[in-house]
Amino acid sequence: MPQTDRETRLLSGLSELVDHHRLNCREYERILGGLWQVAPARKLEDIPYLPVSLFKTHLLQSVPQDQIRITMTSSGTTGAAVSRIAVDNETSRRQKLSLNASMAAILGRKRRPMLVIDSLAVVSDPALMSARGAGVLGMMPFGRDHCFALDGSMNYRLDEVREWLAKHSGEEIFIFGFTFLVWQYLRGLAEELGSDLSKATLVHSGGWKKLQSEAVSPEVFRRTFRELAGLRNSYNFYGMVEQMGVVFLEGDDGLLYPPNIGDVIIRDPLTFEPCPPGVEGVIQVLSLIPTSYPGHSILTEDVGVIETIDAGVGGRLGKAVRIVGRLPKVELRGCSDVIATESQRVLDAAL
């Protein structure tokens, strides 16, 4: 969708979500009253946003507790606070519809045999779903005859994978895993089994920070699997548990494109003013999906830049985004921490 048309539709839908959450989430209403001059938004940049860190300290929801279907949590290091996201049936339905539309663009409508570079244990607790488990579960409907490459101790299931690959020899298969696991384990599988993955499509996301410490760039990642196993169809995506269902899929140019139901704004880390294309800043993500919690407009802790608008390779429309990395903690003071700290203060007063 051309960017102008996208913004017109999003502005209407996001304005409705602001009103919905203001009326149904007491904490969100307090934040708007304490930090924002609430007025009809004339452009996307006027939509109020919450810092992503706020979801680590408060469980914000806009529906009664008995309507919550599942509470998802973000991934995090041991002892670190994680985001908690309350999802009801309507939000879950919207997430699935959005993800279906995005994945059909690279996988088609036909379900493929699916190899998961993870353990079955990661999806064994449906009551409290981590970002990793939710990511695997969210992708499983796009595959069939699922095979998990690892056991509960994160060791290879070589015999099972070898048998599964032989069973689907010559077929188009779907491989999914989180980036750091794919880099760590799929390389070993390909080397051990001598697999030809030229007909496979790999979808992966997350964990680039761990790979950067090993000097593994996206270009090195793609080239390694192409040379090792003939894997040419490899797609990274950018997403987060706070906005499940919205995936920024990698295009042939290596840049990321938001779906039509979402968008991205890059903000200056000091002034919070929108940055023009070509200028790096803090990423704000927008989504029409969440009705059960106020996650429709979130200021992340990631740094990115808009490279082009309506000028992507292959006729891709909308904003083409490059992720630069994470905000160093020392820089958080004075930028997103300002809003996060003030939001915390307003919420504490409200509670």
C-alpha cells in the first residue's frame, strides 16, 4: 500500500484505539492526562506512544480479566524484568489474520513440511507463553508434519531429522527458528547430515545482538547458509511480543517492510521529533491489532533508519527500514527513560 494511503487508514484506526484504551484502561487514561495534550491526531506522529519498558512494570489491559485468553511474556536474561501482555480472543484473532497475510507473501497458501530449530519443550506451557514459545506456536500453522530439531536438553535429534528430511526429499520445506538458534544449530545439522536445502525457505528473527558479538552480520548469515547448504530463500523479520502479529519482513534488498496494518516512525532520541529518511533514531512501532491492551503505539529501545519510502526493490511500497541496533543504556537517560520514568510516576500516583 502506498505510504500516503497507509497513513490515512492507520490514522483513523489508531485514533479509535486511543479512545478505546483511554476509556477501558485506567492506567492508560492517567498517562494520557499526565503526559499528553490529548487532542484529535492530525497525523500519525500525533498518536501518543508508551515506552516499551512500561510493559515490564505494569500489566496493562483494556478488557476484564475473565476475557484474557493468555498472558504472554517477552524473552529476557535471567533475573531481568519481562514484559507481560494480556491477550483476549479478539486480539488473538487479529494477530493471526495479520500474520497469515504477511507469511503468505513468502510461503504461499499451501502448508509445507516444517522443521523447527528448537525443542518441543519451548511450547509445552500454554498458560504463560514466552516470546520464543509464542513465536514458534504462531508459525506452526504455516507448516505441517512438524519436526523439532532439538530435544529438551537442546541436543540434536539427528536420527529424527535425517528420517524427516528423507521423507520430504524434493519437497519445498519451511524452516523456522530464532536467529541465534538457527546460526548455532542449523549449521551443525547441515554439516552433519550434508543436507541440500535449496528448496527450503528459512524464516528467522531475534538474537542478532548475540551474533553481533561474534561479528556475524546479516550478509554473512545469508552467505554462510547459501554456501553450506544451497539455502537461498532466507527471510529475517523484526517483531516483538508487545506487538505480536506485526512482522517487518525482509525484502530482497535486505531492508525490512512493515505490513499494511502497521507502520514505523523514527524519533530523535533527544527531542523525540520525527526523523526524516536517512537519519537514525529511536524506533516507534504502530499497530491496529491490540484491543486488549494499549500496545498500538510503542516507543522501542531499538535504533533504526528509514532508507526509502515507496521505492523498495521489486516495487515494494511503504517505508523500508534498517535496524541499527539497541540503545546503549547510558543513552537511555534523557530519551526513552524520560518518558518511562514519568509514566511510572504517573501510574504509581494513579495506583
